[in-house]
Amino acid sequence: MISFILRKILGTQNEREVRRLKPVVESINALEPAMQKLDNKALLLKTGEFKARIREKLSDYRAEEMEKEQRKKVEKEILDEILPEAFAVVREAGRRTINMRHFDVQLMGGIVLHEGRIAEMATGEGKTLVATLAVYLNSLFERGVHVVTVNDYLAKRDSEWMGPLYRALGLSVGVIQHDYSPQDRQKAYSCDVTYGTNNEFGFDYLRDNMVVHKEERAQRELFYAIVDEVDSILIDEARTPLIISGAVDFTTTIYEDRRPLIEELVRKQRRRVQEILSEAEKLISEPEKCYDAAVKLLTAQRGEPKN
């Protein structure tokens, strides 16, 4: 009864979350008329303006001297400040380029994704469009954003579908496919936004850790990613480990060279163990000898004179 009353007063967790996000959505909506007045060039220039503001803020904090966790906190604070205006820009770009305007509920989903949490949406509610909000916002740091899909088809489809929106705002878009060469992968990863499957991202990460020269790596330092169908990828797909192997540059015969020595050592150890066991069995079968042997051992350990 008490829990029912509290739910009525405070609302469910989802209702409380919606109330928290509503003021941010209202701020984004308030900016929409101003964004609609901008021409395409002015809308594009907004991206450069955001990046300049980020660089200025980071210079105030001396970001290069901060620890990793502290830097992440500062970067999030900067993006949270830019978020309403950045989301309003993405909404207007979506309306002009792909004829899709983000609804309020999709803006909420974009905020949740930016915060690094899971947004659950039913089929047809526009998850692909929702991702563009958080992708654009985090791409402003120019460190690369990955969008992880469940298969190559969706990776290519989504990159082509949302590509005009990103390009209208000055962002480059790449996609990783299973048959790409190392050069193609480097080019795709150098883009502001890179689409691909969890397997391709995972194997490229493993391959990058096997290269000899740093220049041979495909990926940049990992920064931010959005995972589509997160339950499938992080639970179902995660049951199959990603394993990679490579040929060595030289062969060795050390195992064959040492094998006879090891086998001889094992034979001697086995023979010695059998001798100890045989002696133990004899002593056990003759208690008097066993007692005498124990006395001699104790006497030797104590250093006492023998009788």
C-alpha cells in the first residue's frame, strides 16, 4: 500500500526520468525557430563554432595535464552545455536533408545515449535517427565516433541513410565492411563517424595490437561509440569470443633439441619415486626397522650423539 502511494506521488522511475529530461527538451524546442532562419551555410558553420567553443573551454582547464577520469568529466560538462543548441542544429539538418524531424521523445533518447546509458525503443520509433543526435554532439571533439550495428547490411544502409545529415553539418562518414583492405579501413576510421559491426570493430582492435609499426594501425584511440541492438551484441554475440592469430617471423627447434633431456629427467624422477615407495613399503612391513629409522632421523636432526 505504501509503495503504491509513493508511486502515485513520485511516479515510476521512467516517469521521473521523463520529468528530468523535459526541461532540456524544452530548451531545444525554444531554439528551433532560430535554427530554421539559418541558411544551409550558416547551419554548417555551427559545427565550427561548437568546436571552437570546445577548444576554448579545454584550454581553460589545461586538459593535457588532467588525469583520464577528470578529463572525461570536464569533457562531459562541456558537451552538456552545448547539447541543447547542438541537438537543435541536428534536428534542423535532419528536416532539410532527409526530411525527418526529431520528435521530443527522440530528443530524450538522444540525451540518454549521450549520457552513456541504454535507451529502449520499439521497432519503428526511429532509433537510427535518435543516434544522430549523440553521434554529432560527441563528434565535435574530432576524435572519432563509432556506430556499432549487428550486420554489414545495416552498417552500410545506416551510413548511407544518415550520411546526408552528417555531411550537411561538415562531418565525414565512413563504413567498415568485411572485405575491406587495411588501407580502406584506415580511411574509414579517419572519418568523424564510422559505421560497422561489432565483429569488424573487435577484430580490427585485435589486429592493431599485433602490428609492428604504429602507422599500420587502422583505428584511432577509442573515444565514443553507440551500440545498436545492445542486448544482442553485448549478451548474445558476446558468447562467441573473438580470437585472432598470426604467423611468427622465425621458427625454432628448441623444443625438439630439449625433448630428449626432458624425457630423461622424467624417467629418472619416476625411477627415484619408485625406489622411495619400495623402501617405504619395506619399512612399513617391518615395524622395528621403521622405528629405528625414525630414531636415527630424529637424532641426526637434533645433532645428538648416537648410542
